[in-house]
Amino acid sequence: MKKFLIESTHGPDKKSCAEAIEIFLQTGNHMLTHAEWGCADGEHKAWIIVEAESKEEAIYVLPPFYRPSAKIIQLVNFTLEDILPENEKYHE
């Protein structure tokens, strides 16, 4: 499984925030009920990290209304060995 960050945007007014939060919480989906929100800092987005086979699969975590504006980012962990050229890697 791959890991993805889902960024879901909503309107900047208080009503849009309340509606988005209510919809996420009422889905009963564990991932959506644990979304992180930026509204209190003026960033009207929710972020969720999910595991899925693909970006196309990850988007289905969101309620349909929020899918078109969502941004899906694959997350990857790197080590120094992943990024250093072969001749700069540590010698054993």
C-alpha cells in the first residue's frame, strides 16, 4: 500500500467551514472524523493521510462534493542512500 496526503479545500466563510466539518464528521468514516483542519489559522482546508493502492483509490475517501477540488499527494520516506550518488554513499 502507498501513503497519500489528501488536501480538501472549502470556502473561507464560517458557514462553509461548519458545513465541511459537519459533513466529514457525519460520514462515520474513521479517516474523515480524524481530519486535521487549518480554518482557525485562516487556511480553509482539511488534511487526511490515508493508505491506498493509487491516487484514484485515495480520492474515494472524500465525500463526492469535495473530490473535484481535492489535491492528492503521494508520500514517500527517503534515506540518504536513496538520494546520494553511488560514489558519495557511505563506504562499509
